[in-house]
Amino acid sequence: MNGIGLFGGTFNPIHTGHRKVAEEVKAEFNLEKIYFIPSAIPPHKGMDDLADAKDRFQMIMDAMPPGKGFMVSDVEIHRQGPSYAIDTVRYFKNNLPVSTPCFLIVGMDAFLEIDTWKSFQKLLDLIPLIVMTRPAQNTKQSATPSVELEKYIHVHVDSGYEFIPQESCFVHPAKQSVHLSHVTPVDISSTIIRNFIRQGVSIKSMVPETVEKYIHKKGLYL
């Protein structure tokens, strides 16, 4: 069996950029499935301007193309309290066959705060990560993603990690690996979409048609 990817976030709302990077990661790592997992109570983001978890879940369901290996999980919606990644990973590890390789998929901005996550050291004991990196905006002033991550990992996570350039991966003698995925940059964000909705600007090019219709039908983000 090929691996399973766990892709969490607020998805407030889900947009074409989310789907595009998921398609790229799925192909690059030859994953059988990727689970989109909307958080109910994000521990690192405020609740202002956050659509109801059930609405965000439904928008993801509406956005998923059939037969592409993309699934949607409501595990965090039904769990009480903040939506911690460690709890979600444990749930999947306990409910999938032991032999199933699992990866936690995160954006680079999220990974650069992982030392603030609940039980992040235990998380790195449990599951390898796929970090979707962003390109350096200015090659003269900005470090490459691997250099930026290496500094952060050695200072805030564990100095035992070593970067293997040919595999684009950080490895550790005792912990799970951290893989880099250089996804295509997409100039779309959920924040921009919410602002456009309030301004009456079209979001047709940013979200699947089914999501646009759902947002207008429910009057979200006004």
C-alpha cells in the first residue's frame, strides 16, 4: 500500500491553491490518499472570521474531485477542545493498518512554529512530515528553504537532524524524517478570498464553482 497524507488546516475557505499543492505532493510522494482535515478550534489562530466547522467541512467535500484519492475527515470536528495535530495523528495511527506509511503535510509557515505545538517532540517521534516550502522571494537576501529550515530545526526542534540534499530531507537517528516539497507558488490565500467577498469582488478564479455557490448560498464571510 502506498502512503497516506494528512493535510490539516482551517480551510477558511478551501481554495484552488490548496487542491493544487495537494495534487503535487500526492504525485511527488506517490501517496494513495490525502485526507483533508478541517480544524474545529485552531489552537494557533483566532476564531474571528472563522466559518463554522461544518460549513468548512462541506466546502471541502464540494471541492474534492471524484476518483483523485482525496478524502475529507471530520475527526477534529467531533473531538472536544482545540484541534491538536498530535491527537489527530494518534487517531489515524490507531485506525489504519500498522503497515500503512503516514505523512503529516504542513506548510512552511506552520512548520516554522512547530515548537509551539502541543507535544511537538512526540509528534516527531510518531510521523514523518512533508513541509511544503515557499521559494525565496529575493535570492540575494533570503535563505533557501533548506537553509532557513535547518537553522530553525537545529535551534528550536533538535540539533540531531541532518539535511540530505539529494533526498531533500532532514533525517535523525531517533526521530521521524522531515521531507521538503517544493510546490508551485500560488498567489491565493483564504484571507484574500474573505476580503474580496466583503468587497463584492468576484472569487471565481480562486475557488471551485461549487465552493463559490455554497459561500453565496450561506452568506459566509460578509
